[in-house]
Amino acid sequence: MKHLFFKILLLGFLVTVGLLGSDWLYRSFSNQSYRLPQNILPSGSLDEPYQIVKVGNSHAQSGITFRGYKQKSLDLSGVAQRFAFDLAYLKQHRQQIDTNALVLITVSPISFSHRPADRNDGLQGNYYGRISPFLIPDLKLSDYLQTQIFPFVRSGYLLRQRHADQVRDRISEEQRAPEQPSVSNASSKPRKQFGVGSEEDLLNVEAIKLEIAKPTSIDLKNHRENVNFVYHKWYETDEFGQQYFAKNSHDLEELIAYCYANGWRPVLITIPVTNLLLDGLLDDYMQTYVYNNLENTDLQGTKYLDFSKNEVISKDNYLFSNADHLNEKGAAIFSYVLLQELIDQEYLSPEDDGYSYEPF
Amino acid sequence: MAFSSLAFLLFFSCLFLLYWKVAKQRQWLLLLLASAYFYFSAVPAYGLLLSLVIGISYFTAISMEKQPQYKRIFLSLCLGFLFALLFVFKYFSFFSVSLVEVLAHFDLRISLPHFKFLLPLGLSFFTFQTAGYLIDVYRGKIKAEKNLGIYALFVSFFPLISSGPIERGDHLLPQLRKSQRFNYARTVSGLQLFTLGLFKKVVIADNLAVVVNHIFGSLPDYRGLSLLITIFLFSWQIYYDFSGYTDAARGIARVLGYDLLDNFHHPYFATSIGDFWRRWHISLSTWFRDYLYIPLGGNRKGLLRTCGNTLLVFVLCGLWHGASWNFVFWGLMHGLLLSFQRVFSFFMKQVPVVPSFFSLPMTYLLVCASWVFFRAETLADALYIFRNSLQGIRFFGSPAYVWATLSQMFTTNVWEMGIVAVCLICALAIEVFSWQKNSAQRFARLPLLLRWSIYSTGIFLLFFLRQAQITTFFYIQF
């Protein structure tokens, strides 16, 4: 048997040499050097810890910006992020978050009805290198090892992927038509549009108030298509469903409990979506998918701020990149609205307001 | 736990080390525990279902021996239970939906429940294996296994539980009763077979699958030669996927000292459809032959009955693969071709000898045509392929047309074209080499350096040409 093991080891050595060679080839082509695995352990403490943190899915990612907040902030949101990963992220950064920090937890219909993450979840890879493998729920070890620790075993795939990307880029470059100047049929009366000027316009309160008072209501085709897409995903696939409510509610309870255990102040928030989306889905959509779930979850006294049907934002399609995600302008306005609410509720003080009150 | 996953390699390495360390009399117990772990790690609830099947069939076989006067009743009850289970989990939804649709054509509206269970791993395989064992005991061909543990291992043996081969009691049970001794040559040959199986699956089948899945996923965009090429690629994908699994399973079993039935014998070298079924999924085709076709009368009761039996067996064989009309048509097509062959032989006084350079490609083309039903998602998709695959046939010889077709299929990615070409060359090389007599011995006689180059290149390609995610074996869904 020793003879057999020796041969297997020798073979393994030869193959490893070949794989290291191909990995070197890949890294030479793409000018990448081997990086030691990141965040194997939870992150260490900081001299100036974070005072405000947001967790949640793409709604939080695109909908809240801390640019106008005079607080040291940390963004831990991600696309299709479940509560279990919100918790894992908070655990990863526990030592970096200030005691008494404000933790904004976004809840949306997706948060409760998303199929809970498991080993076969394709999105798990998004967290490799960001969250310690010891904290990732249901870690797919083999996947983690080959992407983070022994990347040379997938050099062939990476080389092919790189080439496929190059081919795709070349094709799309060839097919790209010369850009036409865009014609806006939004308004017959020309006015200075919010956020179209300098970057600072986005944080200008007067500009925000102007936009809120007179929404640039445009009916965008891609928003309507997006409603159909969401409707299909929601009601005609098993990616989402009421069968996942209990598990997700339980995960939310754990997340809230963890915040309190560390002395943080969690706040639950629902971010605005377009009226177009709410009208396109079933009448009891928010009631079934959010409000009932919150009633059935032990929120441990946590306050819930619901902006889903915000009168001024939801009808302003101009502020959305698609039917249920705010764009950069929308995020700036919503974050201002949120900031005022947090100040009113005494979670933040007026000194934390970093928005510009200069004339627009 | 896919054979190509790191988890399986760790599992098998641990088992291998332990297996040769435990007392010889306890080897079966270790294998049983390993098989239970393998099965329960998929969906634990279905492990209970498997245990139920094992328990009921074990006691049925014992009862048939103890009370031979009631053995027919025992057998009927147990087979009824096994096939009812198969029906509920695999076919109920299909039949209820089909029935509702048929009745709706006659303006009869009924409402039937159509729930969909997750199919228990290897359900069709272990149901047939258990049924075969019970019938053998009923016929007195074998004795009922008295040791419940050995019997449980026979049904749940991990290399074959998910996709066969469908073993026979008289072949596997005696091996399981014996203790095994480590044999270097057998272990090496088992590891070679296992690696070859993985190579067939991971390198060849999975890379062909990328193109095939892409085109079947957007069929309306493709016409003419691209559809023909896709069917050709699928024929090799399905063959190397399934035979890759069988080789890996046989390799694992051989390393542990057991010989499993062979399932393939160069099916694309068949010179008739009958010959194809003597070479393709042999353990299933012989199961149908021994336990259904022959008891129905086989070919002993006249031409009409023979053709009827053939059609019935092949329709059921199609249904065995999946609850869908596509599989029914796939089986029916094979049944019709075989029946046609029989009718032709019956009426011809002297059957003309067709040279193999003609019959071999003709058989291959017919088999490829049947694969369209097997792979297409719906009957409409299959018909689309039949209607459109010869479109533009007059250009098929034009290099510019061929290049345009390949460019469309591979989105101008020349690397991928090259990889698929290399995969096909490897597939043909493996097929031709293993077709020769004593191919294993011939391989062993190759110069050491060449052999080691082949080993290391093969394993290197296993890593280098694999897909990002582990894909399951095609037949695991059945």
C-alpha cells in the first residue's frame, strides 16, 4: 500500500506543478499577483469605530447613502443578502463598530420570502474574502478552498473566463450603435433637474425639496418591464415563497438580538419602491410579505420606519433605476428624508446632518 | 455527494484507509455505514424511505421462502408497494396533469391534485434492483439473503445507489458476503477506471454540455447545421456522462474488491437498434428483458405479439427515464425501429447482410434522432428540431456556412471551439482504444514514461478543463 501512496503522491506533485504553471500563465496575462486570503478571522478593532452601519439587500445597497451623514459609516449591504449574512457581516466587524452605534436593518418583501441561503447558493462566493470562513453560514468548504486558498486549481476556468469576457466585450463593441442624444419627454417646461449639475447638487437640500415638490414624473419602459420581471420571479418561480417566512423571521430575531447584545441600536427600515411596482403586484403584497411577518417576529422593541409608500418618492420614477431600486439621485433624497426622521426620533442629533443648505 | 467533488474524495479516502484496517468480517458493516452516510447526506428524509424499502423487501423475500404456498401473494404485494412508491414520487403529477388535459379536450373538467416531490436519490435504480431480487427469489434462482445488513448493503451500496448499474442478486450478494483482501493490481486498475470515469464526465461530457445546454436553452435562434451539430454533441455528452458515472462507480467498487456489472459496450459501434440495446445501459435492458419481455412471451408467440411486447417494453423503458411524453416518444421510437427490424426479418426469407460501413452510421443516425426526444424540454422543442435541422442543407458543404454556424454556436469564441474539438478527439481516442481486445493489458505494456504522461495529463485536464461548479450526472435525475 505504501507503494501505491507513493505513486499517488508523485502523480499529485506532477499535476500540481502543471497547475501552478497554468496559474502563473493566467496571472501573467491578467497582471494579477497571488493574494493571501483575506479576512480569515474576524476584523480587528479600529481607533475610530463606525457609528452608523447599514445591512440588507440591494434595496439598502442602492437606496441609502451616508454621504450626507456626519458619522463614520459602514456599508454591509449586498445583492440578495439574507438576514443570516447580515448577522455574519456584523459578527465579522463587531470589534470595529462603536458601542451605541446605529444599525439600519432594511426589511423588504424579499427579505422574508427569499429562499434561505444554503451550501448550493451561488451567491455565497460573494462573501469569500469579506467574511471569515468561520462565520459564513453553511460554508461550502471545497468552493472556499479553491477560490481563496488554492486558486491554482481553477486556473483553467479563469483563463477561459477571461478569454470569453474579451470575446464578449469585442462583440458588444462591434455591435454598439453610435450614441443618440437622449430626448426627454418628461416635462414640457424646462427646469434645472435635480442631480444633473455638480455632485454637490445631490446633497443640496433646496434641490431636494424642489424635486420633492415637483417630481420629474416620467414613465419609463424599462420600469414597466421590470415590474413584469419581478412579478414573474415572485409568483411563478420557487425562488421566493411564503414557506420561507418562518426561517427568515427567526434569522431576523437573531440579528436584532445580536445588535442588542453588543449595545447597538437597531432600526428596521423599508425603503421606497415605485408606485408602478406596488400597483403591478397583488393588493395585499406588502401586508402579506412584510407587515404580517413583522407582527409574527419578536422585534424586541425595535422601531420600524416604513417608507415603502412614501408619497413623494414612490411616484417619482426619475429617482429609480428600475421599478424597485432607487438610483443615485433617489438614494440621496431618501437618505435625507431618512436622516430627518432619525433626527426626529432622536437616534441622531442635528449635528449629524451633513447636507448642504446653500441656495440652489 | 458527486463523485467529482472534494467532499467525495475525502469521504472515499477515509473509507479506503479504514476499510483495509477493520477486521475482514466487519468490512460489510463499514460499507453499510458509509453507504448510509452517503445516502442520508443527500436528503435525510429519503433515507427513511430507502430503509422502508429495504425492510419490507427483506422480510418479503424471507417470507416467500418460509411459506412458498403464499409466495405469489407476497411477491405481488411487495412489487405493488415498490411500484406504487415509484408512481407516487415520480409519475403521479405527470399522470394527473395529463389526465386533466385529455379530459379537458372532451369538455370534462376535473380537478386532481398534482403535488411534486423532490425525487429520492436513485429511486428508479433501487426499485428495479429490489424488484429483480424479489423475482429471482420467487423463481428460486437465488436464496433469500438472511443477513439484513448484507441485504441492506446490496440495495444501498453507495457506488451504485444513485445511477446504477442495476445489480443482480446472484452477482453482487455472494461478493458482499465474502471478506476482501487488499490486492495492489486490482486497486490500481480500480483507480484507473475511476479516473477514466471522472475524465469522461468532467472533461468531455461537461464541456460538451456547455454548448448543448446553451443551444437547447435558446432553440428558436438556431436552425440547420447548428441543430445537427448540437444533436451530435449531445449524443457524446449523454454517453460519456453516463458511462463516466458507470466507470467511476465500477472503479470505486473494484478498489474495495467488488466487481459491478458493466453497463456499456461501445454502443455507437452498434450495427442495428437491437445491437445498440445490447450495448447501451446493459443492466437496464437486460432487466427489462428478463423480468418483463420474456415473461410476456418474448418472441415466442408470433410476430404480432412480439412487436406488441417490444413496443410495451420500450414505452415503459422510456417512462422509466422520466415522467414526460418526450421519454415516452423516445422509447416508442426505439420500440418501433426494433419492431420494424423484426417484421423485416420475418418477411425476408433470407436477411441480406448489410455491410457495417453502412449499417453502423445508419444506426448511429437513428439513435441520434431519438436523442432529440430525450434531450428536448418539450415535444414542441423536439418537433422544432426535426422541422428545422435540415434547413439550408444545400449550404452544408460550404466552408463559409460551416464557419458562420460554428461562430454563432460558440459566439465566435475560438478557444471554446478548440476545447470541444479536443474533447471529441479524446472521446474517439478512448472509444477506439478501449474497443481493441485486451486494451487494459495493452495500456499496461506502454512505456512507463508514456503511461505516466497520460496519467498526469489526464488528471491535469480534469482540473484545467472543469467547469466552475460541480455538475451532477445526467442519469442521477432518473
